[in-house]
Amino acid sequence: MKLNKILKTIPVNQIRYLASELDLPFYEYHNKIPQLIQKISSKMKSESFIQHILESTGEDEKELIQFIASEGGELEYKEVIERYFGKENKKVKSIISSTIKTGIVFNYSLSIDGEILKFIIIPEPLSKFIKSVSYTHLRAHETSLHLV
């Protein structure tokens, strides 16, 4: 999924957060959000930005980011729950929420035949800078239902 398309759908407070992380003066762009989104998008596509975010992120969030990136950067919400956590609970919701707040992982919903599918995604320009985790590490998060 294209980064610009995603940035156009996120709340202004998340745009403000990303602008501050990238040293962009939000107040100068307050009435020019499309131009700010273009600046944010171009600055986010750097390895140094991704590394900065990962270094300031907790271990749970960092591992979830690496898992999503290892899986191609786009997974259905329920698949993340099943394959990474095993089941949903308050702690899982908290980890997913704080992972999305990092600014490199996003929620995306898609309606197909009246059914709304929720995805957790890392846009391709960003996922290429995220170190993949090993197959063994990924398997450690799978439930017994997935082991053959």
C-alpha cells in the first residue's frame, strides 16, 4: 500500500506527531495538510527515520513490527492476533495500539461484499528498512493450532 494514501487517512493528531518526529513545523502547514503529508512521506522513507523510531520503541512493539514486516508488511488484524499472539486480550490490544502509535504501522479497513476487513500494515517504502526476524522466532509466536 502506498504511504501517501495511508497518510491521507490518518487523524490530524498522528500527522502532528509524525511532523514533530521529523522536525517539521506543523504550525507552518496547518492549512496546508496535503503539502505537509508530502513532506512527511518523503522524510519517512529513510532508514535513519525508521531506526530512530525502532530505537525509541518498546521490545513488544519492536518485535510485532518485525513480525509484520517479515510477513510482507500487510496482515489482517485477526491473522496478527491468531499467528502472533494466539488470542486477543487487553494486553494484546494495548501492544497493537502502541505499535500503531509509532507512526510506521497503520490500521487500514477494506469493505468487500459488505464485510469490513481490518488490516495492520507497514507501507513497503518503510518495511524495507526493518530487519526481519528469524523463522524460529516467528514460530515461537504461533499457537499449537498452527504447528504441524
